[in-house]
Amino acid sequence: MTKKVVPLPPQRPTPTKMIPEWQSRVAIRLGKQRYALDIKCPPSTLPREPEPAHRLIETKFLHLRKPVALGECIEGWRVCWLGGWDRGKVFFIVMVSRLYVTHQK
């Protein structure tokens, strides 16, 4: 018994949509549905800083008589951590920080 072979037509390459450089495709999945978003925006550059700067963060601990809120400023320092009352409930311990910038020449 001979096998019958049916010749298939040659496959054409599937056309792919070219995405320009200024376009981004974002895939979003909501449950079982999948969506594709094309976001178009022209390319742009960020302005450069005139000279590089070193940014340092200074921190220190304070022992206060009254409680303070997170983010509150005390003499130019910002409260970034609340430790709470100490063991004897005399001092409220907090950590404060400030940004210190030095410029290079």
C-alpha cells in the first residue's frame, strides 16, 4: 500500500508590525483576559546636571521629653524613625536625618 502525500502550499512569512523606537508595547493581564497597549511618545533627553554632587545622609538619635510624629522637622532635621519611649518612660527616642550635599570641583 502506498502512502498518499498531499503537498502543502509554501508558507508565507507572517507580517510583523514594526514598532517604531518611540512606541512601547505593554501587556496587561486582568484575570484570564490579556490586553496589549501601544504607548506612543517622542523620545526626549533629560537635562544634565552642571556638575556632579555627592549626596550624603547624616543621621543621629535624639532623646526627647515629648513624643513627635514621623516626618516632623526638628531644627532642620527630619524624623525618619520612631523608637518610642525608653525603658523608664523618661525619653522618647527618635532618629533624625538630613541631606548633606557636597560639590566637586
